[in-house]
Amino acid sequence: MRPGARTQATFTYTYLDPEWEELIIAGSFGAPDEDFSGKTPQGVPEHMFYVGLSHAFSEHLRMGLDYERYDDYFVDLSNSVSAGGYQLLGAHAHYRFPGRSGLSLNLSVTNLLDESYYYYFAGSRTMATNVSPGVPRLARLTLKWEY
């Protein structure tokens, strides 16, 4: 396969550097207020990458690969715990049936390598207490009829 007019490539890079302008949480039972101003919001990775490559092998068949990468992010409000970065590989194929206008078949597989990854959430202000697994390998087959 040589890149040409039937090959498409996409690259996306996102850089985020957000911070709370003002975030003060009132203390309870006589505890002092906590000031998280200037801290990074929870769950926001600083760097995110996406690369997609697809090729039309014929007028009826297009196939491709997608790669995504997300950096670690702060899990708690105090920015003392960071985790959760992951990377995924996906694949997809689209087949348009010849002679049957509007009928196509789509196959997509996300997390192709069945990587284990987790989403971390702080259940308190200063520590990670909740963990949720990411989606395992997932295949979707869709028959589409446009009329």
C-alpha cells in the first residue's frame, strides 16, 4: 500500500493547562476553608494525541487504524495525586455493497489490544478513592441502509 489520493491521515494534538481562578471550599465542623485556587481541575490530562490512518483499497472497501494517547491527570483537588493516563489502538472497516445503492457494512474495534486502563476519581478533597475500569476490547458490526 502506497499513500496517495485514496489514503487519509489525521493527527491531532491537544495541550491543556487549565487552572481554577478561584475555588475555595468551606470547612466543616470548625475546620478552616480550603483554597484550591490556581490548581488544575481534576480529570484533565495536559497532553492528548490522536493519529488516524485510513486507505480506500477499492471503491467499495476502506480500512483504517486509530491511535489515542492521554497523559496522567490530577485525581484530587489538591493536585497531589496523578494517574489515569492510557493509550488505545482501534481499527475500522467500511464496505459499500456494489450494485445496492445505500447498503453498507461497518466494523469497528476499539481497544484492539485489550489494554487494561482505569479512570481515577477523588472521593475526598485530597485522595483518590474511586477507580473505574476503562472499556475493554469492543467490536461493533453495523449494517446500514440509506434510502
